[in-house]
Amino acid sequence: MEPFRFLRAVAAPILRANVDTDAIIPSREMKSVSKTGLVDGLFAGWRYTEIGGREPNPEFVLNQPAYAGTKILLGGENFGCGSSREHAVWALHEYGIRVVIAPSFSPIFRGNCVRNGIVPVTLPAESVAQLAEFIAPDPQARQIDVDLEACQVRAGVHVYSFELESEAREMLLEGLDGIDLTLKHRADIDAFVVRDRLQRPWIYSLVTPTNVEKPRA
Amino acid sequence: MTAPATPRTLLDKLWTSHLVRELGEGVALIAIDRIFLHERTGSVALKSLKDTGRPVLDPSRVFCTMDHIVDTTPDRGDATRMPGGTAFIVETREAAQAAGIHLFDVRDPLQGIVHVISPELGIVLPGATVVCPDSHTCTQGAMGAFAWGIGSTEAEHALATGTLRVKRPKTMRVRFEGALPEGVTAKDMTLALIAAHGSVGGNGYAVEYAGPAVEALEIEARLTLCNMATEFSAVTGFIAPDAKTFEYLRGRAHAPVGAEWEQAVESWQALRSDDGAVFDKEIVIDVSNLSPMITWGTSPQHAVPIRASVPAQAESGTTAEAYSRALQYMDLKPGVPLESLKIDAAFIGSCTNSRLSDLRRAAHILRGRRVAAGVRAICVPGSMSVKKAAEAEGLDQVFRDAGFEWRESGCSMCFFAGGESFGKQERVVSSTNRNFESRQGPETRSHLASPETVAASAVVGHLVDFRRLTGEVI
């Protein structure tokens, strides 16, 4: 995962509340067992003129030349609600999105962002609205700064501070892999299991899988 | 003498008993007891893990089912109506076999929706941590478990390490006081909660559902209640286990047996919030006068009693912009009685409402009645075990005689994956959990309700308070 420290980039507003992960990437656009190849499905229901088509809908914000090169999304309340599908975050990342700024996030979506190098910035709705107003006259010229080391969003003279728990911040700043981090505590994990087997033996006494069905010819 | 212990919440107990180590600022390494995967999002986790050369730490505690895009038509195989779906099924099977985990395959008699089969088979247990890359994993909290939905990368982490790095949620208790009126259900309770406190009302919290109306619920209804904690934006929901929980689990395929069972039950008795335990937030809802609920808009918080009308914006609990967008999508106007809305389709199924008790209650309404002309009606049991049990009681015949399709189990048309769907601008009454735009098909209009309401509406051809058919006193 690439580290994230500072970004100055074009931001685009999708401010409606409850943008769900099926809107971010419709299920029908998840065509293979893969974390990649998803970018064409991003916002497919809004981005194209027809379901399943690829004719750009000129009304959709990311299709407008003023928002070319967008790397920051301004979102509404409960952004990323619905299905847990991480494909929504993979598709955003593949498109180039590195920051989503919204008043609130679905918890699963937020966790998925952190694990894929996208910074989920929570700001009050009024601040997100101010940012949208700031960029509106000229999104290419009026870019937004996201400074993860200072935990600040800056837009012209406006400065907004945000909070991110240090675990998430460190992972994003350093581009860390969670599994590698956790396996440093392997001794603690093993010790826990030894203790826990005595206290809750029933958790560990499952029979070995035997019911695996052979594929039909 | 020791000082009296500080009263602890159920979350405290679940958290402490799984604490491997603190990682600072409220984040901890938490041991994971059970991992469930399905072919839609679990497949990519298994594949990615394999690509990085990491083994599954303990395959005996990992389970996988085919539920999301598997066909629900008779004699189904690996072919799917969803374009490209076969690859997900085949690759999931291969990865599950290679990893040596439990698999409930397409033609397994125990196959079903993950959150239906996990309790049914005694995989989720009180006091256990359960994760699945599926947002409705909170359903399983009804068994007294700490169960929550994660992404695929976190699933990889859990598979490889037997743990997750978790930010400790805040605690909320939702107390449902009073007794539910006849025919009003757990589905109506959860819709009423989200309508009153909003679709972000639970954000940041682990929600404990409690109070006499919750204690009175049977286990299957508790699963329905906890199912929609994710629509409340909560990290999860759960219910303290009690004698009903233990009786439900006794003798289930993966539940402990013998001395271990006795030891487990004794330990599970302590899984409740102590008297005087302090929660970060408390909500109280009196259910004595609760009505069957129905959604009018495109968020689960857009729910009102079935006899109400489409609310004015000021009463809708939503912004002017979201309100007008929802009305436009649903083709509604303020003040229109919900019961006047004609429907094109009715769907009974999903991890919310597809268990035997759900089907029995719907069948009770359908017995001797017929679905209205022009209404497409579908019932999809939540598991093959539910289907078999329903057929043993003759419920399948009741559904068929009424004009319902009777399917094999799976998630089916709860969501649109590119295969089967309801038509554009069709109005569907559905026992599912999400009424988002295009959730059940492009431009499809979904109204969420209990199975009773779905069955009765299918019969009369418009949304209806089912008690008008059954003649119950209102």
C-alpha cells in the first residue's frame, strides 16, 4: 500500500446522503474474482447513459471537464453505506480517488478505505458544504489540500482540522500492511489461544471439514 | 473483602474475553472465533491470501457458503443467471477446498444464506466473535455473539492471524418496553427504531437490544431485529443470551456436546450487562402501540406505520433535497396513503425474514387465498433446511396454491447482481432490508415490510395492513 502524507488535488462533490456501495460499484459490474479491473464500473449507474452501457452521461460530475483528474470526493452523510463490498473502495482507488471527505461514513466502508490507502476524512456537513462552495467556481484552479500529518484540510484561507485514530493514521502514513503488523504479535496470539482453550474449549472443538462437495462433471 | 466490581456491559465482557493485546487509543487486537465467507466477497479474500503465500491459520473455524449469486431455481448447478457468476462459484469452491475450510456448496442439503445457516448449525455461539465480509453479519449478534461485517482485506487478516485490529465501539442500549401487539413483529421494531433515530443513529456504536419486548422474542425474531443494525449504521447489534438461546442451540450440528455443552452454558449465563452498567447512549422505545411498518422512500429510515400516508418533508426526518429525490424515485406525493399503492411484485426472503417462523406467518395469511392478478410473488427460503422443514409442514403447497414461486435457498432478489430482477419502475413489497435506489433492479421501487405485510399485500394487490384480512382487532 502506498503511503499517504499530503495531497493537493481537484475535488468533486457528490453530496447526497446515503451514497451506498452499490451506487459506487453496482453488483453487476463485479465481473471477476479480482481486486482490479473495476474502474469502468465505478458509479456506473450514474456515470453512463444506460445500464450496462459505456456512453458517458454528461450530467455526472466526474464526466465534466472541470472535474478532470479528481482525486478527492466530497460526500454526504452515511457515505459508503450498504453492502460491505470492498470493491467500492478498490474501484475508487483505481480511478485515482485518494481522499473522501464526508460528515459520516458507514463503518465497514471507512475501514476498507484505511486498508487501501484512501483517507476517510470526517468533517461537519457545514464544512463539507463550504468546501463544495469553495471549489465550485473553478475546480481545476481551486484545488484542496489534505495534510494527513497535520490532520488538516485546507482550501484557500479555510483550514479544517479532522480526527483520525492513530492506528488508522499510522497505517495510511506509512502504507502499512495490517497482517504484517499483527504477525509481529504472533507470540501474544499463540499465548491467548493456549489460555482460551482452557477457558472456552468448545470454541476449538469443531470437527474437521468433511462436507466438501466435489464439483459436478 | 474485595471491593465490589464495576458493573460491566455485555460489550465489555465480549471485548475483554477476546483481548489479545491493546494497540493503543482504544484499538485492540481481538481474537476471532468464527469466520464465515461467501462466494461474492469471500472468494477474493481466499484468492488474495493464497497469492501472498499466507496459509489460513485455523481452517477448522472457517466456514463458507454459496448464497449471493447462486441461482435459486430448481436443479441448479454452477450456471447462474447473473452473467459471470459461475466464475465466482467455481473459484470459491476451489479456494475453499485448497484451504481445507468447511464449505456449504451449491447442492449441499445444508446450503443457505450465511446468517440463516450459521445459527441453524450452531456455528455462531453466545460469547463468540464472528466475522464475515458481509454487512448483515450483525444478524448473528442475536445469539449473544459479537458479530460484525468486515471488508475482504480484513477477512484476509482474520484468516491469516485469527485476529482483527478493532477500534472499540461506543456502547448503546436500545430498550424495547411493553408488549408487542398481535401480529406486530421484530421487523416492525427495527424499522421503527431506524425511522425514529435515523440511518446514522447507531454510527460508532455496538447496540445492545434489551427490555421485555426483546426478551419475549423467539430466537428467529431476534435474528431479524439484529439484522438491520447495519441499516442503523451501528458496528453491530446483539442480545444477551438466555434460556431460549441455549435451548435453540442444544443439539445443533456444530454446537458443543456433553461436558463441554454444560461448561459452555454455565459460562454463557454471565453474558449480560450487569445491573447499573453505564452505556454511552440509551434509547427507550415503547412497542405497546407499534403498528406494522412500511417504507415509503429509498432509505430504511423512511418508514411509517402501514396505515399512514407519505409524510410531508417537515415530518420526513430528511433534507428537502433527499426528500424530493426519494419521492421522485418512488413516484409518490406527500399525503398519499401507503395502503393505496398498487404493487407489481412481492418478495419473501433474505437474511432478514426467510426463516421457518417467517414462512409460517406468511403462509397463515396465504392459506385459502390467491395472489392478485398481475402480481408476481416469490418466496425464497433462507436455507435448504428451512425449505425442507417448510415442505414437511406443507407450507410450500400453501405458497404455490396462492400463486407464489417456491425457490431453492439463497439471497436471490434481495439485490440485483445483473441477472434476475424486478422491472423498471415496478413497485415491490419486500421482506428484505434495503430499499436503496435500484437495489432490487434498475429503477425498481422497493417497500420494506414484514412477511405478513408482504403476503397480505400480494393478495390484495396493493400495500395493506394485513390485519384487515385476518380480522384481528386493531
